[in-house]
Amino acid sequence: MTTKPAKIKKPIKLSRLISKTIFYMFIVTLSVAIILPAFFLVSLSFLSTREAYNYPLPLLPTLKTEYSMTFGDRGYLISVYDNFEEEYQTVLDTSETEKITVYMRNQLGTPYTIPEIEEQIAKLESGAEDPVYFSARKNIFLNYISFFQISRDAVPALLRSFQIAGLTILVSLTIGGMAGYAFARYIFPGRDALKFSVLFVRMFPGVAIALPMVIILANMGFYDKPIGLVLVYSVGSIALTIWITASIFMGIPESLEEAAQVFGATKFQTFLRVTFPLALPGLAAAAMYAFLGAWNETVSAIILTQFNPTFPVVVYQALLGAVGNVNLAAAGGLVMAIPSLIFTFIIRRYIQQMWGGVTI
Amino acid sequence: MTAAAASPAKRFRDFGSKAIPYLLIAPVVIYYIFFWIRPVLITVIQSFKSAAGTFTFQNYVMVFTDPNFIPALRNTAIIVVFSVTLEFLGALFLALLINRKFFGSSFFLFIAMIPMALPAVAVGAMWLTGFTAHGWINSLLYYVGIIAEGAKIYWLAGSEWKLLALIIVIDAWQVIPSVMIILLAGLQNIPEETIEAGYVFGGDYITVLRKITVPLLGPTIQTAIILRLISAIQIWLVIVLLVGFSRMPVLVERIVYFHEEVPALDISPLMASGYTIIVSVIVSLAALLYLRVSGAFGGKKEAAQ
Amino acid sequence: MATLKMQNVTKQFGRTVLAVKDFNLEVEEKEFLVLLGPSGCGKTTAMRMVAGLEEVTTGNIFIGNREVTELPPRKRNVSMIFQNYAVWPHMTVYDNIAFALKLKHTPKDEIDKIVKESASLAKIEMLLDRLPSQLSGGQQQRVAVSRAIAVDPDIFLMDEPLSNLDAKLRVSMRTELKAIHDKAGATTVFVTHDQSEAMSMADRIVIMKDGEVIQVGSPDDVYHRSRTIFVADFIGTPPTNFFDVSIQKESDGTHLVNPHLNLKLEPEMAKYLNGYNKDHLILGIRPENILLVDEAKAALSASCLVSEPQGSHQVVAIQLDDNIIKAVAPAAPKIAAGSNVYLDFKQATMRFFDPDSTLAIND
């Protein structure tokens, strides 16, 4: 009998259509509401300083700015076209071309060279046009560049954050993975107590050990050094890794390992060739979790660094002092957010599984 | 058993295999002794030491009489109670919604997870730029037409209650996804037939929700609430970024304040330790409560493994 | 109790998956009807549509003379026993059974009466205070049964309720379920993939494959008068034997021939081939209808592959090319493996199938 998939025309019921439409409209509205703050953060990071302090804020950053130049009291009058007010507004009155280019770059996000300005001045002086209109392309990534230039610490801090996160992964997976395997495969006296302790440590406020660690790390010579933070982060990270890896290893049937041993492998070889490859996806998730924890952590970082901050600390300081240049701080914040978003996206199934699959 | 004694080699191997679990957990134990137990003990001891080095309760007295102590405690408590409630309800709603598995639900899930993926400083930046008088919230309201051109709402000024409400909403925005995920996992662990039986035997949507779904979610809800509790007690960064130190004190903010903002004061290290211990005690109580109700501490689940 | 009528019911999932195609069925009052078929044949989907747990894509469903197609489950007055019991773990056995009654605002003493009656019918009246986690699988099953009885529905729906029980319990529960059905005088739709279960319990069997109804009939009908090769193969243990044969008209009558077999058809059987134009067909015959005879009378001779003694009889397996043919022989004398066997067929029980349409020609 031929079973060709036939397309049946479903009878369209009006009431069902209406309720479905309303449902999806609701979902879309909810999604927008959830994303809205993040959207503004992104948008803000692309706005020029002048735009950022304009009210109301433009929803979308402009890509081009219109200028007009005419003669002014002190030299040249530079005006900028305001999209909202729909008119040209004077911003600068000077004869120094350098001041003009600096202003155009820093306040308006449109880098312009001195020769280019002189070209416009020439046009004005020649009498051909008055005022002279010109437009400049906006470099929307300027905020990001500026953030890293203005905060001298930013680039080293970024590298430091990566370094610390990476080392934390190493430490947690090694120490935590070993313990996780022990929990999964062995029953030993003290197992319950250890399990309980690990969970307790995980929940303990990180800030509580940060203060004494200042002294301990200083004694070890690790204060204000990346390795110090790695040691502190690993405390919580190891606990979480144990939790995750225990559940992963429990999910690998012991019979697979026993089979390997029957066919001649030692316990270590079995782990290397059978257990480890099978656990790899879960271990990758555990690694990303460790990364995220270390990457995002702020409190201990503030307390335990001074001249060698991590990236979140730099952003934090920029924000605290963000009386000026909110848009730069937004850019900094976003730079932090990008790896975080990427990794969370990758492991989102694991996050779910972790809560569904883990028994404590 | 054979009468022949086990050879030394075999005894060594037996010992080796018995020792394996201990070898595996040794690193953790050692690590925790050095980098957790030791610091915690130091903090505890430190909190009972006066500046001169004698044993004293004075530090705690100082903390309790700190004019900011009661406000900090109160603010923290209010935030915890309201945000956990709000977050729980919101997350439950979202989890039930996503569990219906409509077209696009997994994309919606990803969107719903975005707030949780953002680091705290990014979230701080986000709301800071929103709630200033010329921030994007006012801009948005203007575009939508809710407020007139010149009128700006001064979100960050005003009564403490208003500020608390703001903090609670902000916190909810970021935290609801993580609670939702826990609840979602719990929902998906309920076999579908168990719910369907509710419909077959007379229930409508609300009835089934009330009498079957939510009761079966009980353990999951407990987990989510207590974990949230523990995090909520430690809230501080967003508050500081929005209104600075001391304007609206909360427990952990006091710790950072004394350690980073006014470290030169004599009382600072003492206050910081004192507050630290208090936060630790409160959180530990919550953690113990969690471990007890989830049966982790020698519960039936152990046997199931 | 009421009748059930499903009219042109189809169920489509997504854009191309047709789980149920044009399903038509009328179930009489008090009938025990079984939906039988392999996994994925649509039987469970069909039943869930009756329950209201799946939306009908097109078609109508009537319970009694009410159309229920658009009604939610609770308004259909049906009850259901699920494959995984679906007993609510957070309620006692008593509350599980009383759930629907409480929702209907039945007075308390009446609830009590009904619960106790249903529980005793299912033989669990002593377990009313327990929680499901304290019960065995079989006991949870009975709770599900009791819960279904208590609501006094128009239709009982049972979705493979015995599949999760161990073999011995399964057989004894069959009898109990049937007894409860008889006692309650209920109209029942029962879904299973186990053909012996269907055969032993059903008044009528609906055999389904790939979303379509293949045959509807009494156990007798589907067993002796299988409509297609699929049915003949699916029903019966061991299943029907099939022979690919060509039809040869010879001087002494019609013969069915293949490399191993030469069977002279009796006139009543040859009659069936009158309207049939092709020169070959598939011959189906059940193991118990293959007889061990003397060499002279044999239509088929071969060597025995293995013989499986079953106590009261033995199942003799012979290998012909790629097929294994099984015949049921008396327990004695024991046929040795490798020995020659001579077989003849009880012609009246033979079924002829068109090799292309797989439909039976006999009818």
C-alpha cells in the first residue's frame, strides 16, 4: 500500500486562529520586554557621546553625521544636525583645527583628519559656499576602541580575565573531576560527609573567604596576582564541578568500564580510553560553567586586586566614575557580556539537564 | 577461601584499589582545608579579636550599633522576600508557558535565558544608563507617548521604598531565567500521562495546575526558592552602581564599603569581618535548610543511588 | 454505557505525518473492542482522540448521540487507564480514586461508598490509605483500574495497561479486567500490540497498520479469515506460513506449485481462483493445519531443521530456501532433526493472497 504523505487542508476555525494569534502576540511582547534593556545597552555602546547625553536617547545609532561650518566669533562655527530637533545646533566655535578634529572624534564618534577639515575650511574661505555642509561617517565601534584606550588597564585586564578563567577551568576540572569520579564510582566511608561539605561550600558566600584571603594570599606572595584569584575562584568552582562530573560519570554505565578491563585494560587505561571520551561533552559543559563563574565574578576580584584588576573590575570602576561617558562604559560592559552570552548559548541544554538530571 | 596467603604483590594491589577513592578525593580535601577552612576560621577568629588582639565581642557590638546595620538588615530582608516571591511567580509562569512546547518555544527559551547570561557589571551598566534622568527608560517612555517631552521621571531620587521596588524589579529581570530553568526541569520530570490523567478525570487547566502540577513540583520549588534566597541575601553590585555606597545599605554592600571605600579607618577591618560573619551565618542557615529539605543529607535519595 | 462512533477521523502531526488516516469505527454498547497493531500504527493516537487528549484534524467523534469532537476530556464522560498507570504520587490511593468525584461535588458519604466499591472490585480495598510509592507495579495498576471504574463512564479507554506488568501478572490481570468489564457492563476500547492479548479478550479486533484499519472482525474472523498477509502474519503464534506458488492447471485439476511443493487443490478451494487472473499467488496456512502424513500423500517433503517440544505437541521447523516453515505435530513420535518429514495441508483452512495487493482472494 502506498503511504504517500498527503497534505490535508485543516479546516480553519476562526476562534482557534484568533486565540493562536493572541498567544503569539503575547509571546512576542514578552520577548521584547525581556530583551529591551539588553537592546538599549547594545545601542548605547554604539552611540556617540553627544548622542548618549542627548534626551531623548536615539533608539538607533546614526551611521553618518551632518555638519555645517560657517564663520564664527572665534574662528569657525561648527554645527551638528540634530535628527530629533531637525535642525543644526552649534557645538563649537574655534579656530584650532586640532580642537575640531578632537571634538568630532570624541564627542561625535566621527573621526576626521586635519587635512580633511582644512579642505572644508578652504571651501568656506573661498567663498564658494557659506555655510559649508559636509558629512562624516561614524565609526560605531569607536566606543569600544576608546574604552580600551582610556582605561589603561582595560586590555591587560581583559587578558588577565581570560587567563584566570582558563586556569580556573584547569584547576577545577582536575581536582573536581577526580573527586566527581570518586563519588560516581565508589562508596567509601565519609562519602556522605564529603558530599554534604562540598554542597555547603558551594553555597557559602564567596565574599566571606575573600577578606581573609587577602592576608593569606599576601603571605604567599599571590595578592593582586592572577594566581591568587584562581585559587579563590576554584573553591566554588571545584564544588560545582564535582556536582556536575559526578552526575556525568554516573551516567556512564559501569559495565562499559568492566568490559574494557575484561579485555585487558588497566583502570587508568580504561579511564583514558573509555570513560573520558564518553564524558567529554559533559566535561566541556563543566568547563564552560567554570569559565563563566570565573569570568563574571566581581566581588572577590574587587577585594583581591589592586593594580592588576580583572576586566569586570575595570568596567565596575568605569561605571562608578561614569559621570562622563556612559556609552564607553556600556561598550565595556558588552565586551564582558559577549563571551558570557556565547558560552551560555552553547551550554544551554546542559544547564537544563543539570537541574533535571542531577540528584543530590 | 584458599589457605594460601595472598602474595605481597596482591596485597599491594588490593590496597591500591581500596586506596583509589581516597587518592581521588585527597586533592579536594587538601584544597578545601587550605583555601576554605583556613580562611573561614581566620574570619571567625578575627571577628572576635579587638584591635589590640584580645578576645572580645566588641566588634559585633559595633556592627549591631552601626546606624546602618538595621537599615541594611531591613533592606536586605525586604529585597529577599519580595524578589524571591516575584521571581518565583514569574518563573513559574514562564516555565509553564515554555513547557507547552509551541512553535518557536526553544527560541523563546534562549531569549528568556539572555538576562541570566549577562555578567553583573553589564547588567549594572544597563540599568544605570536606564534609570538616569536622561536614560533610555525615560526616552522609551517618551517615544511611546507615556510622558511628555520635557517631563522626566527621576527614578533614582525619592523614597527608599521606591528605590527598593526598583531594585526588586531589576533583580527579577536578571534572575527569573535561572529560576525558570529549575522549574522547567522539574516540570519536564513529571510524566505527561500523570498530568493528562488529571484532565481525563475531570480537571480543567487551573484545577490540574493547582491539584496536580504544583504539588508534584514541590521539591523543585523548594530547591529553587532556597537557592534564590541564598543569592538574594548577597545582592549588592547593582545597588552600588545605581546609587553608590551608603545610600541604600544592604549587608554585602557594607562589607565592600568597609573594605574598599574606607579601608583606612580603624574600625573598617573589624566592621568588615563582623558583617562577613553575619552574612555567612544567615546564608549558612539557609544552605542548611536547603540541604535538609532536599534530602541531601543522608536522605532517601542516597539509597536510590 | 454508550456507543462510540468515529467518522472519517484523521490525525495529522506537523505537515506530513499522518498518524491516523480516515478512521471509521462503530463500537456497540458493552462491547470489548481491541485496537491491535505494531508500534506506530496509530492505535494509541486514535484512542487519545476519543479521550480528547489529542485534537482531531478532520472527522467527528460521537459518544452515544452526543458529538464530542471539540469537547475537552472532562466533558466527555470517559475514563482511561494509562500504560504507565499515571497514578498521582502525592495523593493516597483513596484520594486518587476520589479525585474526579470530588471535582463533581459528589456528597462525601457517596464518594466514600463509590470509592470502597471500586476498590473492592479491583481488590485493593485494604490499600486505601497508602501512597503509590508504597505499592508494587501491579497494585498501582489496580489503583488505576479502580479510579477508572469509580467515575462510571460511558466509555472505558485502556492504553496498553498490561504492558508494564511481568508476564504472569499480565495473564491473570487479563482475566480480571475482562471480568470487571463484564460486571460493569461497560463499553471498552482497549489498545495493545500483543496479539494473544487481543485474541483472548476482544469481542472484536481492529487491526491497524500505518494509521489505517486493515481488518475489523471477531478473533475468529481475523484468525481464520485473515484479510491480508499482514494480518495472517501478525495474528497467531507461531504465525501463518507463507508459500510463494504458481498456479498450474493440469489434467486432473488445479495445482499450486513451487520448487518444494506440489499441491492438488480440492474443487471447493479451486473455485476461489475463478476470478483470479494472475498465475501466481501467496499461499498461507497456519502451523496447526499442516499435517504429518505418509510419503505417498505428501504435498511437500523436506528435512526437519529442529523440533521444539512443547509438552502437549511439538513444533516442527523445516527450512525451505530462505523461509522457515513450522508445523504442529502430536507430541509423539518425536521428530529428529535432519529426518525427512512429509506434509500435507488441511485445504479448507488455506488462505490465498494476491502477491501485489496482499489481499485475500478467498473472499
